[in-house]
Amino acid sequence: MKSGTSNGYFGQALKRVEDPRLIKGIATYVDDLRLPGLLHAAILRSPHAHARILGVKTEAAKNLPGVAGVFTGTDINPACGLVPCASSMPGLKAPRHTMLAGDRVYFVGHPVVVVVAASPAIARDALDLIEVDYDSLPAVTNPEKALEKDSPLTHPDQGTNVAFTWLLANGDVDGLFAQADRVIKQRIVHQRLTPMAIEPRGCVASYHAGEGSLTLWTSTQIPHLLRTLLPGVIGVAENKIRIITPEVGGGFGSKLDLYVEEAMCSHLAMRLGSPVKWIEGRRENAMSTIHGRDQIGDYELAVKNDGTVLAIKARTIADIGSYLQLLTPTIPTLTGLMICGCYKLKAVRFELTGVYTNKMATDAYRGAGRPEATYAIERLMDLAAAELGLDPAKIRQKNFPKPGEFPFQTATGLMYDSGNYQRALKKAQELARWDALLRQREQARQAGRLFGIGLSTYVEICGLGPSKIMAAGGWEWGCVRLEMSGKVTVITGTTPHGQGQETSFAQIVGDRLGVPMEDIVVLRGDTASAHYGRDTYGSRATAVGGTALIMSVDKIIAKAKILAGALLGASAKKIDFRNGRFWVKGKPKNAIDWKRLGQEAYEAKNLPANLEPGLEASSFFEPKNCTYPFGTHIVAVEVERETGDVKIVKYVAVDDCGPQVNPLLVEGQVQGGIAHSLGQVLFERTVYDENGQLLTGEFTDYPMPRARDIPEYVIGSTVTPSPSNPMGVKGVGEAGTIGANPAIANAVMDALAPLGIRHLDLPLLPEKLWRAIEEKTAGRKMKKPRSQS
Amino acid sequence: MIPAAFDYSRPQTLEEAVNLLAQHGEAAKLLAGGHSLIPALKLRLAQPKTVIDIGRIADLSYIREQDGRIVVGAMTTHHAIETSALLEEKCPLLPEVARHIGDVQVRNRGTLAGSIVHADPAADWPAAILALDAEMETVGPDGPRVIAAKKFFVDLFQTALRSDEILREIRFPVTAKSVAYVKTVQRASGFAIAGVAVVVDAPRMTVSVGITGVAAKAYRATAVETKLAGQSLSAENMAAAAAKAANRVEPLGDIHASSEYRAHLAQLNTRRALVLAASRA
Amino acid sequence: MKTSVNIRVNGTSRTHDVEPRLLLVHFLRDLCGLTGTHVGCETTICGACTVLLNGQAVKACTILAVQADGGEVTTIEGLASNGRLHPVQEAFWECHGLQCGFCTPGMILASVELLQHNPRPSREQITHAIDGNLCRCTGYSHIIDAVQSAAKKMARPEKAK
Amino acid sequence: MIIQGTHTIAAAPAHVFDRLMEPAFLQQAIPGCEKLEKTGEDEYIAHLKLGIGSIKGSYAGKVRLTDRQPPHKFTMHLQGSGGPGFVKGTSAIELKAEGEATELHYSANVQVGGLIAAVGSRVIEAVAKKLAGEFFLKFSAIVEHDVKPER
């Protein structure tokens, strides 16, 4: 950081400025909005995974007092466009994703009828009065069987269940596999997950007929992308749409989409001339908000006997559900791009097939494609170490690029910006007291206990990204305005929803302007004030959005120097600036401050010729590259033989996200991210039965980590700045999730290794472990339970 | 999230409540703490025409010793049981089981009677009710009636309580400290995958074992009890007996645990509960 | 058929005619305008709707307003007194015990109840006390820190101001 | 979900088979059946009110019989829906003479959907078995009672 850094906010673990309203319960989430004349929408959803709709009877619902309207697909679909997908993958087959179901339903939860009424209770009562006659059809639920010739079709009109195929091939894969001493093969199932933000989705749409303008409040991560996409669905021009994102109660990627409900409420508000609100129930959330992961991969790693890894091959099937949401096809391609992990592989071949099934769509869920890559390569590295009799840490070190080799080009074609993987690994081993941990394992094993140590060295991709790799621009916008009073208004095009950028951005701007944080307000999440933005996902807000703010600050400072020069009788070049004060070189006693400059800039009586009034600047930052945070997680677990329960006895995380704006926030992101992985590794999974019924539709059936599941962490960091942006920051929103996953899984598999158990798929449920242990120790073959997929 | 509409009445006396129940019959549901009924109302799985709230009937919430037995009023919350010094002293299995139910908020509101009348096959209380040979006193149009624990749990969500009766009081024997409850929790819902309540009667050399979560209804593990009757509580004896914990029952299987794993946990938790209870003797 | 219900909410008497099916959480949010109490699920699991009813932490999504008739309710909005944050609120702020803030009101009230009867809880007692509250953002560590920190704050004699 | 079972009924297969084809008999035996009407050759409509504890629901359904080979076997197709969800299934029913009695074996592939599938997964199989058990118990009683006077 340069200029105006006197406050030293950067790097300080400051309390968040957004917290007072949240801890007092006076923040505004979508469901807290109250508008005059507000109507409430409720949606009747399909209980079938696949069925023809033979008829819909809505008369009784329409006649219920208080009901303003009941609409079927026939009523709404012709008046609206389709739900958009931003992927431009060649050969992609995209079904028509209408607002409500047409003559068929394709997944449990598919919206069929929408009711609008004077109260949520009336709307809910009306749903019970609607009769839908379904003719149920065979459902496609297994993505591998979906590729067989005689499989039923998710979308019969498409003639195939294949949505797309994608190939990433670089280098002499076959030649390197021929040279290999060994090939490590493993099939890995990355189970489907449900994001389960504690606040379900919801929106309120209000149409101003006089202006012809629409305002949509919605719990989303992407108000700006919505403003770009919504015109194509509801027929209102972009410049007549205002999207407001109030407080958002968690996203994790699940609110990174244009959903039918947002478009439909907008349409209904216009149609009915009253504002319309829809708040998702938890069951609806589980059924009809995107899911994550869900890939099956057959991986092969070519290795030399000394542990050198040569090349990797993967054939992957992604079960993408029945429709394309915004980034559905893109997510599994990120797995391909990151499949090399931290290692100097020379060649890669990643074959991906996206398959339609009668389930909810998958899309970005915390980590979005990278956890699958990291988990796969880190499992393979452990399997390689085990087969070759090498130390898991040493085999990793052997294949890391050296710090001097960055920027480092991977076999998949990415350019890792900066890294020192050795240092993070070493630090984690120190914090974990590695040698003592090994002794502890040895003692436990001698006592017959199942104790394991897991290691993961990860790298991920953040700060998305240059526009050429993004569907709708990878830049970010930011504006800084010095007000007439000397206060500072910061407007960001990113849309924080819990990450704390109102604080970290105020830190960044406060330092650079030399203005106290109390004088800074950070605005976000309203397209009327934040004119442009590409929003928050992929851990990009600080790296890309923060940089746009820095650019704007620098523009203001440059202009302020001209103004200060004019006021002090010197040229701008002769003006020094520090600590929020401007003076002519050598004359610091005659300094003027931002307050004075603000007044002068807007009163505009003493401006030099050709200088515009005001002190406001906005900038678009276009990064040249993504950022690549990395780190090492080390986990020790003990598995209880008789139950299969896993207890985490040690957790060490060393993450390198570059310089940390606010270490408290970084720690919060890391811990939260680890919790998502802890859930994924040990118990979370979305279960559809063989007929496509969703069996994990409530919190009572979808287990998530609770406080009691959380180990005491040892958290450390290293700092390797990124050359991709001036602050050198990398991003940390998903790092915990990406790094934790293989570390915990490897620890559990290490605990079971003495029994001769090589690999088990996630989640590592107690029953699954118990069965594996029983089979190896009691020697009895267990029946595969119906309920364990 | 929004229940279907219903009528509501809030009787002040048990007699009034019995009359209301007689009047409305099957169309009515009793509301105690509401922690079994209200979730079903919200999902509209239950749509009674009338809800009779017995929460304000005076003196239905009590824990006392009476004629050498422990009596607990129908409206007594799990929390009251969890924190009762009397129970800790005279019937310690009850506070131990209470601690395993749901979470703090649920225990603050949910009631003993509400839970056992709902007869969820994975609820915690039935294991204790069975192991302790509790007695349920009901009141109906024909006056009071006492139902023994063994006859109370009829089937999945079904008890011996008639639709015109109200469970008024549950009676437990005074026991020694040699009791235990060992539960494998379904981590999403908090219900039991396998919950085993054990009462060791050292002087008589008998044990009683109640198991919940495993089958369609909670049951007494009589094979375990028979095997241990008159035997010393050695580790081997207890293990051998515990192996019979799932004999003659059909364990349920679902996405959280297969029937095979449930049977295994029934045996394991029985052994562990026996060992724990014996250690407390 | 509507029923008149009177509940003392954060010290203010509130009387409304309500349908018997109205949940306490909707009474608070829709009739009292106190939207700090949140709804995250339908099955009494997440705890976002936790309030104190007659001093006890309860889930307001699983109580009918008619059941709370005559009772006293404290919501998150009623926790601060005379413009000063409750020590638990302060501690959540200082320890970064929240991110999106949606679970926070319920989490804070569950913690307040714990500290009412256990002023020096262990880590295990804290996790037990907030077992009925899900948080998807923080990973709980900072929440546990916050409750421990609040306990210390509350144990210290109030500084004269 | 596959539900199967075997029941012995104290009557000859031919008699059991005939009774299984008579709506009036079936209605008495089917748990919660309020209406069962023949609507065509081997086709029926049914109205059921079923409750398990406080979870109660009304269902309307269609029943179709195929592969009818008296008195040995038939296949029953059932599709029904109601407030809490839907049920769809196919059951193969086989009858074998076992002395003077009939051994009836059924094997049903049942699909349950909607709210009941989602919230009831823990108990649905138990409920289905219970209902099937209740049906055959009652059916046996009716059929046996029905034939006894003729001996």
C-alpha cells in the first residue's frame, strides 16, 4: 500500500461496521420489507420428478376470497422469456426453461402454478384448492444409467440426456502414461450437496406504471447481472430496472442465479399493478434452489517410482439436473482447469460429460468446481504416496513448482500468479507439530486405535477474472466520492452478503485517502447507486472490486492535488499528500485537508481553469489474470471402530490469500469455509430416491455442522502477494472449503489404511465406515443397504 | 409454514377439556407444548378442525414423590425434568434422557406427555417409559384409567390412548443410580437412531431395557433382560446379553441408517448402557 | 374465528385479534413490526426465530401466538437497554461472531439464556446451549469465542459511567 | 421401495381370487377405504382416508388389474394422490393352494412422492407394511368368515 497509509487500517483486525444493525435485529432482509398494497405469491410445485400435466383446475383457488390471481404456465410463459444460462459452451443442448412448467414437469419442486393473494396465509390456503392431474413418467436419476441406450429421457424432445461434452487436453498424455512406473487409478464420486443458506431466497417486485420502471428487491449475490439479464425475460428495458439487494442471509453461490421466481414476481407486479412478494420456504429451498457438486470421475495419475507425477487423465460425468441455471455447465469445467492442483504435471486430459437428470439444477456452490479438483488430486497424491511408500508431505514437495518458477503455467493452461507452496506446507507442519503427531499416530495404532493424519496442499482460482474468460465481463466497478462535507462515500459494484466488505473497503479507502473510517460509508447492492458491477462470487470482491476503488481513490487524489495546488498557489506536481492533508513541498504547516477541498470542489468558486467541479471518480478494473490463493491443511482424526464415528482431534490451516486487509474477517471466512467441508466430508449429501423424490428436503433430514462438531482450530497464514492487482490480495471466501475437504478425507482414510481400506467416497458417514471396518476385520461381506447411495 | 385454519379453545379444567374432546371427537387435537403437533400443522400433515389447548389447565405441571412413586404431570416440560433435583435423586434416568431431547429451546417448551402421546418411533421418552415400567394415567368420559407402559405403545404413532382420553399423569418407580441412556443421534433432526435406556436393579439382579428409534415402535428388549436375569453383571455377560437387543424386531432403515446398522447400534448401545448403568451401582 | 391475544413484547403490551393458527414469530414480525426475529426453516431446527418467552429461550416458529397469550417476550430488538448493547451483543461484535447476520438474533438470545443460569460456561456447555441454532457462515468458532467473552464481560463488575 | 409378504387364508384359491375381484369385499378390507367403484373392465376408482397418528390425509386413486389368470395370479396397478403426496405402485399377487387354504404372496413395487416421501422416509416402509398387514388380516377374516358357513 502506498499513499495516505497513516491510519494503518490495512491489516488490522477491526470490528465490522455492518454489525450494529445486525446484532440489534434492525437490519433489513427481503422478508422484512413492507410495502403498501403488497400482495403475496405462493407456488404450487410438482411432487413428481417427471410427469405429463394432463390438466390443472384452479377455479376453487381463484374463488377464495383474497386471491388476486392464479396463473399457470399457459397464462405466464407466453408473456415471458426463458431463464438464461450464461455458458456459451459449443454444442450445449439447452431445454426451454420457462417460468412455470408447460405440459411436463421435470423435477420435484418444478413450479406449476403461482397464486397471488392478499396475505401469505390466503396464498398458502389457495394452493390446497388447486388440482393438478399428472401422468407420472419414468424419472432419470442415475447419471451413468442416463447415458445407456435404453434409458428414459429427461427431456424427450432432445433425444439424449447428454447436455454437453467438453474436453481439455494438453501435452503428451499417452506418451507420459507409457513412461510411468505406475498408474494410480481411482473412481471418485463427488456427492450432490444442498447449499442451505439459513435465509431462504425471496424477492419483492414493484412496478411504477407511470415511469414504466420496475424495482426488484431480491436476496441475491448478483443484482447487476440480474439487471443485465432480466430485460430478456420480462421485457422491461435495462435502464428502467432497479435491483436492490438488501441484507442477504447467506449465499454460498446459491444466490448467484436468475431464478424463475424473481422474473415471475416482476411480471406479476406489472400484470396486477401491485407489488408482489415471494418468500421461499425451507422445503422449496431444498427443492428449487441450486445444488452443488455431483460429479463422478474416473481418475488416473501417471507417476514415477521416485514420486514424480507426470500426467493426469480423467473421465468425468456431471449430473447437472434438469435445467441449466446461470453457470451450470461452467462449474464442472473449473474442476478440469484446476485438476493439476499444486503440481508440475506435464500433461492432462479431462473429458467431461454433462448429463440431464430429473433433479434440481446444479450450479456454483462454495468452491464451485474447485473442491472436486482439489479433492481428486489430493486423494490421488495420497494414494500414490501409499503405493510408493513415500511420505505424503514429501511427495507433494517433490512436485511443487519452486517459488522462483512463478508465474507458473499449468498443464491445463492456467497461469498461477504467485506462490510459495513449500512455505505454507512447512508452516502447517510446524503448527501441527508434525513429528509429534506422527508419534501420536504410532502410539494410537499400537494400542489398536484408528488414528489418521491427513494433509492437503491446495491452490484455487479467485479474483475472477479477465473478461475474456467470463461470460459477461470480469471487470469490477467502484466509485469514490468526497462529499462537500469532507465525508467519503464509497460505492462498490460487488455485492457483499456477510463477507464484511463495508468494513474492509472502508479500511482500504480510509488508508489511501487518509480519512477516518467513521467518515466513510460503503454503499452496495443497489443498481441505482452502484451503477455497474459484476457482483460477488468466486472470492473476487476484494481483489477485483477493491482495486476498482483504489483506482478511483487515486483519481480523486490526482484531481485534489490540482485543486490544492490552485488553492495553495503551486502546480499539482509540487503538492505533497499524506494523512489526508495536502501541502506545497516543504511547507507542511500550510496544509489543507479533505474537508476544505470538498467544500471548494463543490462550491466551485476557486477552481482552476478546465477543472470540473466535484471530487468523484469511478473506475472499471480489468484484471489481467485471476489470483491463485493456496495453503496447507493438516488434520488428525480418530475413528471409533464400533460405530464408525469420526472425531477430529487436530485441525491446522495455513492459508495464503496474499496480504490480509482484515485478519479477523479472513479467519471468519476460513473457519466458515472449513465448516462447509466438514459437513461435506462427514455427513452432508443431497439424496434423491430412485424415483427422483427428494429425501433431504428439510433441516431434519439434511444434516449440517453444529457448534458441537467444530474442532478448535490452529490457524496460520503466509503472505505471498499476487501480481494481479496493486494490493496483492488474492481472496479467501472459498479457500477453507477447498483446502479442508481433502485434508479431512485423507485423515479418515489414513486412519483406516492399516485395515487395508484404500478409498471410500464422501460423505464418510459412520455407517459407511463401520461397514468397511466390519468387512475388513470381521471378514463378513455386508449387504449394500438400499438407503446408502 | 402456515397451518390450515382451525378453531381454538383453551379449557381451564381437565373436565372441560374432556368434554370438549368428547364433543369434537376425531376432528380435535390436543395441544400441550406443541412441539410434536405444531410442526405437523405447519406442514399441513395434520389439519384438525379444532385445537384444544390444555396448556393453561392449572396443576398439570408437577414432579413429586407420592406414595413411594414419582409422579409427573402431563404438562411438565423436558427442561423441568432435566433440572429436577428430586428426579436426579429418585429417578435419575429421566433427567438423563431429557438432556438428549432436541435442543434447549425444544426442551423449554416440549412436554413429556405431548411427546409420548405422539409416539414417534424415534422419540427418546418411550425408551425410558418402557425401561422404568411407567404407568400412564388417563382421564376420559368414563373417568380415569391406568395404562401400563408395555401396553401403551401400540404401533407407529399409535398408543393405547383412546381418542376421547387425555393423558394426565405419568408415574415412575423410585430407582437407584444404576440407570443409563445411550443414544446414537440422527444428527439432522436430533431424534434417536438407536436410543437405549437401561435400569439395573442390583438387589433383584434384574435389568430392564427400553429401546427406541430402531423399530416401528419402542420396545422392551426382553431377550436381553432374560439373559441377564440373576446373572452377575460381568463384561462378558453384559456383552452376550446385549447381542440380543434387536432379536425379534424388524429394524427400520432409512437414509440415515440402514436396518442392519440400526440393529448393530441397538446391540452396541445396549452394551454401553448396561456397562454405564452397572458402573453407577 | 379470531381470538384476542395480549403479549408483553420488550416491555410493551401488545394486543391483537389473531387467527388461532398465527405463529408467535408472525405475531412479532407482522403485527408488532419486529422483524429481527427470523424464519429459516419449518421444522423447529434452525433456531433463527429464537426469542425469550417468560425468560426462557424458545423457537417462535413452533408456538402459536394464542399459546403465548399473557406472556412476556423479549426479542433481539429488546435486548439493548438505554441505547447500550447487551454484553452478548457487544461480544458478538468484538469477536466477529456473525457474518450474514441472519442466524444472529436467535444465536444471541440462546446465548443470553445460557449466561442467565450459567455465568461461566465451558466450551462444551456453550456448544450444548447453541445446539438448536444453525449458522452456515461462521463455522461457529467465533460464536463460541463471543459467548466466552460475553461471560467474562458479565462477570466483571459494571464500570460506572 | 419393494414391499412383499405372504399370508395364509383359510379358503380355497378360487374363492380367495373371486373375493379379491369384488369391490364390496375389498372396500371392507382396505384400510380407510370410503369408496371403491368399478368403472370398467378391471378398472376401479377408490377414495381413501388414511391416518397415522396426527398425520391424516385423503387420497383419490385409480386401480387397474392386468395379467389376470384366475385363480393363480394377477397384477394390480395403483395410482393415487392426495394432500400430502401421491402413491404409485404395481403389485404382483400370486395364490397357491396350501392344503385347504391359500397361500397368498404379494410383491409390490411402490413409489411414494410429495410431502409424505420427503418427511416420512424414516417410517414410510413401516407404514406401508402396516397397511398391507392390516388389509390382509381383515381380508382373511372376511373371506374366512364368508366361507365357514358353507362347510
